[in-house]
Amino acid sequence: MKNKERVETLMELGLTFDQARIYLTLLQAGPATAKEIAEISKIARPDIYRIIPTLQQEGAVEKHMTKPASFQAIPLAFVLPTMLKRKTAEQNKLKKKTEEMLGDFKNTQAKVLQEADTEFTIIPRKEAIIQRLKEALLKSQISVCVVTSQKRFSVSILEFEKIYRKILEKGAKIRIATERYVPEKKALKTIQKLMEDSNFEVKYFDEAPTAIVSIFDNKEASVTLSATASLAGASAIWSNNPCFIALTQNYFEKKWNQASYSYNIILERSTLES
């Protein structure tokens, strides 16, 4: 290990830059006076006098009552375990405080959300959309209704497969209406496995959907602001407003009833072709 790395390690364990340099100087040079330490480490002598007592308090340096006084590093075998133990205790304490803070703000946020007057929210694209979808899916207890495009359907099947299974384990029903097409092999196998549960239904229609909607337990709904965007490629409006939910539910039922075939037919055809 190079001297620079040694200094960095000691700093990670709690020493300052100059404390680490002085301690390493004494380890390598043996007992030395303040003048000698300053010459070797290139640290000003007044700083040596100021820093040495802090290293004594750390249990890293001992003082010899000579004339002039000299200082000696306590071996690493005694110093490092003590420093590491203290650092671990600090980390554990910080972890506990972090968990407490997360809990405090989680409870506060939940309370704020419950008391909020705002019924409509714009969720930005990318990770925020996927995270919000996962949260809404995991909360669903009764039903999930979706109208989606083929571009989003295959991606969402792979992205949310585990969550879909958890929803089905609750006895909830999942209905998805999408465009008529044959998904790529991995998505197709996933759909086949999910459709082994009678509560998971997929139907398809011939034309591209004019809107991408999702309704969760008929309590919350979202409309994506681009019908042609990828799963995380467009913002979405989310709301618990009853009128908004009714409109999205009516749109879903219309597309579901217009859907010509069950996805079982596509699965059967692809199996025959393969």
C-alpha cells in the first residue's frame, strides 16, 4: 500500500490529513522530537505541537519525557482495531438515525398525502413513472384494468411480472386490453405463465389505442400523456378524483368490450408456428 493510500485509510478511520501524516511519520521514523517530525513530514513545527496532543488523546502516540521531549507511535496492531471499532459504532449510530429520519418523514408524507386537497398530479417521465406504477400495483387488492399499446405491453409484462403475481396471489383480477400483435419470445412466455391464473386476462383489438389508461381498485387512475410513448417515455396524470376514474373506467370497458379475441388465440398460434 502506498503512503497516500495509508493516509486515506487513516482519514476514513477518523484522523485528519495532518494527524495521519504525523502518525505515519512516527511509525516509519521511530521516536522523534517535534523538530524532527516537522523536518520529515514537512508540517510546520507549530502545527506539530498543536496536533500531537490530539493524537495522544486518540491513543495513537505516546510522549517520552526526554530533553527535548520525543514522541513515539503506538503500534498499528493496537491503534487500528480501536479506531475501526469506534468508526463502526459511529456508522451504526448514523444508520439508526437515518432509519429514524426515514420513518419520521414517511409518516409525515403519508399524513400530508391523506390530507392533501389536490386530486390531480403530473408524474414526470422515466423512473418516476415506473416507480409510481409499481406502488399503485402493489396497493391493489381487487382489480387492475389497463388499456395499453403493444410497445408498452411487452415491456410492462417483463417489468411488472413479479408484482402481477403478488396481485394475483391476493385474488385480485388483472385485465389488460392491447393492440393485436405477437410479442417477442421472452414476453410471450411470461404472458403464458401469467395466464395460467384465470384472474389474469388479456384481450386485443385491431387499432392502436387513442389513450393509455390504468385503473387501480377503481380508486386511483392514470392517463399517459402520449399514446405512442414507451413505458417511461411520457408524463402521466394521476388522480383519485371520482369523475376522472369514471371516465377512465368507461374508456377501459369500451375497449375491453370491443376487443375481438382473447390473447389465448395468439398464444396458441405462436405455439403452433414455433
